[in-house]
Amino acid sequence: MYSIDISNFDPVNLPAAYFDDPYPVLHALRAQQPVYRCPDGSVYLTRHAELFAVYRDPKTFNSDKKEQFRPLLGDSSLYEHHTTSLVFNDPPLHTRVRRAFGSGLSPKAVRAMQGWLSHLVEELLDRVQDKRDFDLVADFAAPIPIEVIGSLLRIPRSERGPLRHWSLAILGALELRMTPQRLGEGNAAVDEFIDFLDVFVKRRRASLTDDDDDLLARLVRWEGAGGYRLDGRELYHQIVFLLNAGHETTTNLIANGVLSLLRFPEQLRALRSEPALIASAVEELLRFEAPIQLNNRRTTRPVRVGGVALARGTNITLNIAAANRDPAVFEGPDELRLNRSPNPHLCFGSGIHTCAGLHVARLEGVVALAAIVRRLPKMALTGMAVRARRARFRVVLEAPMTTGH
């Protein structure tokens, strides 16, 4: 069924066609060589079972990137950031930082956001309707997570302008294919973001009152066992991580979600006729076009994965997009079925590294997609959507659209 030749597959040197539609290659990899040895000696996994097992065993497959990133990033700002932030660490640092986020990202705290988030989305759609022709990303998908994270941290709107640029530059420097330009832009973005936070956090800290209960106030006040506190650059790097993780993934969820619904008009009609389907729809849209498509681990001991022996220190790439379309788990994996149940997609990971912001991401997806489907019944693309040449994230850069009015 999948006759694509994968003998020369190299995730560092992908053909241009891969970025538009990676799924034929991923199907072929999963069917022919699900534990694939890359030219650089790393291993590339594409089956749901192996990804789930790796996620659930952090002692054997660790997230610490110090050894892996040192040769790539050197002694740089990007190296400091990625080896400090929550996502690329294991206990004990991971445990302490995750507890510091605590109730600030809990389901209860997120539910309290729904009113002002709905107001924000309606405001954006008001502007879109006034323009008639709009860009799905710039005018709708991208502003939502920036405003959400900015509001959670109480960054004034007048100071949020550079946040998206910094996020794109920092995460762009995580691609498997690294270029001097990406490295330079990523390091500059980390430096600029940290300088901004040094001024902003000190200002907020000096003005905090007992009534302040936003996420930043909670992070500043939090104290763990033994008097451990998040402070200084460690605190700043966790804030950078929060923005990056929340911005990129949610923008991709919303943009890819709309494009997928337009591609499957019968599913879009079903959602319009049954709005209560939206929560299930968001889970299926996450599965169908995983906003983050790659993750990484490193073996801490000799181990067998999918019947293949791996040495200690083997770098592993987990392809979430491939696992989310594994026919051993999902019937009709290339079909969009908004009522799919069960739907054990791996977009939020699993185990101790389950995404800390999954409740925020789900709420943003539900509110944004429900509103645009309801408000723009005649929306349509007016040109080709443009995708970034990035493998780690499923990025839509531009998508010209009309409201149809």
C-alpha cells in the first residue's frame, strides 16, 4: 500500500514536498521500518505503541537535552534556555517547576478564562467581518494565544508586540535541520526576551499586592520543599517556555483546524448542525494535524524498542503525527471524523511530561473554532495556504480567506 522508498529517508534533509504533506512518507516508514535508523545514528519512531511506551518510561528515555544540544548549540543563550525550561528536563527540576505552575494552569483556573477569551475571539471576528478578506493566521489564529499568555502573565497589551517574533525564532532553532541564520535569530530572540522579562518581572514584583492572583504572581510567590523558589533567569526561562509552548501549538491547532474543516465540508456541516460536537472535534483536529509533530528522548541504558536493540545514549525522535495516524489504533486514520471515540492521540504526550498547558490549549481551540464556524458560515480560502518548511511543528504561515459576505 505504501510503496514509497524510505531507504534514503533523512529527517535532517527532507524534500520540499514533505512539508506540504508528510503523511505518505510517515505511513511508509511506519509500515516498512517503524524503528528507523537515521544516517546520523539516531532512531526515528512512527508507531503509536512505541511512542506511548517511551513517554511512560522517563527513567529509560530521558528528556534532558544537555548532552544532545551541546554539540548543536554550544555555550549559547539557546542552550541555556532549552536546558533550563520545563519541557527539556526530568526530575527533580521538572517536578519542582511543574509544581510551581500548580493551580495557575488547573482546569478550574482555565474555566475562569472562558468569558474573557470568548470576548477576545468575538472581537477578532468582528474585525474580520469588517474586512471581508482576511488572513486566517495573522488576523485570527496567531493573536489568540499571544493575548491569552499575555493576559495570564498580565503583560500590558502595548508590550506584547515582539512576543510572537521571539517565539517563532526560538522554536525555529529547534528544527532538526539547523542553519546559521536560525541559530542567530534564535539566540537573539532569547536575549531580547530575557532582557524584556528582567525589566517586566522586577516591575511586577515591586508592585504585587495580596489581591494579585495571575500566573506570574503565583510563580513569583511559589515556594517548594526546602525553600526552593523560581527566581532570576530560571524564572525567566520558564516564562519564555510558557509563551513558546502556548503560542506555537495553539496557533497551529486553530489554523490547521480551520483548513481541515474546509477540506472535509461534510464534517464542517456536521459541526455546524451539532455545535455540541466541538469538544470531540478539537480532539480529532489535534489528531489529524498534530500541531507539534516531533519530540525527542535519549536512552539512559541499553534497551529494546519495537524489537530493535538500542545502546545507551541513543537519540530518539518521536513522530507524533505518524503515531496519530497509526491504523493499528485509529480506524480510517486519514479520515477526519469529528465524533471519533475513543481518540487516544498523543498531541499532549503522556506520563510525567503530559503537556502542562493542555487545558488552556483545549479551551482556546474549543472557543476559537466554535466561534469561527458559527460566525462565518460562508468562509472559504481565496488562495493557497503557505506552510513553513519546518518538520517539528505543523505551521501555517499564511492562509488567505474570505468571509463570503
